[in-house]
Amino acid sequence: MRIISRKAFRDFSGLHSEATEVLDDFFYKLKRLNAKSFAELRQTFPSADILGDCIVFNVGGNNYRVIAHLDFSIQIVWIRFVLTHREYDRDKWKTDC
């Protein structure tokens, strides 16, 4: 899949250096993915959930959340937010989904 944009991962890792390796692993796994549906996506990311127009990924042992819009037909992922579990629980991101 084509991922737009990696900047969200870099910015988050700049604030949370302990997340860098986990996010890099997630990024490359998502980039190599060729899922045609949410069911296929869940084969690689079993904890992924749909919430509105977004897909929420639990990353790093449930410590981080990546919220994204996906278009399976054109194989593009738009990264909307990378959040800590605490930031995710504040629900401010939900207005985008």
C-alpha cells in the first residue's frame, strides 16, 4: 500500500523515541500489505477496528494507536493520527472519522 504520510510517524517518534522501532516495523508491514478488504487487512493486523470512516490500529502492545483512512481499491493509506493510549482515550481524534 502507498502510505500518506510518513511524517506523522516521524513527528510522533520525535516526541516518543521509545516508539520508533515499533512504528517503523508497523510502517513497513503496512507498506508491504496488499489487502483488498478489511477482512484481508485483519489477517495481518488482527487488532484493527473500524470506527466511522477510520481504521484504528493497536500498535506496540496496545501502547499506541494509529488512526488511518484506507482505500482498498487504490491501495492508499492516509495516516490521520499517531497517538499514545492516553491521547486516544481523550477522543479528540473522533471528529475526523
